[in-house]
Amino acid sequence: MIPTLEEMKAGRTLAEVQGFPAELGAEVARIAAREAAAGDLAVARGILEGLVVTNPKDAIAWALLSQVVRRGGEPLLAIVFAEAAHRLAPDDRQVILVRAEAFLGVPPDAGTGGPLRRSIARTGLESLQDGGDDVARRAAALLRAMGPEP
């Protein structure tokens, strides 16, 4: 089903118009994550691109897409997708981590903004250190790798 102009103006996503439950989107994201973990980044990317087109309000899908394109060698595109995720879920710990990783994925001397990218990444990672979970451990490891602030 293709959404009508009225539905689009009302801000409804294609997933909402077609009646896809959130659980279906979560399962599709899990399939994409498995494909990425198995090394098939092209399949994972295709699945995730479809997911964000169907539901552009899904922050986790944007975050996963950021990780996939970063692993595929497109660090600037990873930042774009991480920013989309962050705008949708600015307090989500996984989204904050993915955003920091995306900023760190661009070499500091690549274009303008290197110090700003590192500063944003550091701030995000510092906010994740509490919790004792995998996100906190990854954030702490990245902060150690970054070294002290210049």
C-alpha cells in the first residue's frame, strides 16, 4: 500500500500506513544485524535502508545502518546516519555510542572539523561510562584509546 498525500502530510510512516507492528521492525533489524555480524554488509545495508525508508522514525535502524556503512568504508555517511539516530533518540545509550564511533571513524585530519568531531565523540563517551554494561565498557575502551584531552 502506498501512503496517500494526506497520510504523508499527517506524518505517518509507510510502516504505520501498512500496519507493520514495531515488533516486525525489530525482527527485521535483528536479521540485518545477523547479516552484518556474518560479514555480509551489502545485504545488511539493503535490509536497513529498506527499514529506514519504511520507518524513518526508527532510531535503532538508523544506528545500525551507521555501523554497517562505517564498516563498509563510508565514514562520512556513517555520521549522517548516526546523526539521524541521535536526533530521534538523543538519550539512548546505544545511539550515543554509535554516534561517537561514527565521529571517531573519520580521521582527525580529514577536512575541517576534526577537533570538533573528537570533542563531540569524547563528550558522548564520557556520558556513557556509568552503568557497567557493554556500552559503558566500549565507551571506556574508546576513551582510553583516544588518550587524554589535548
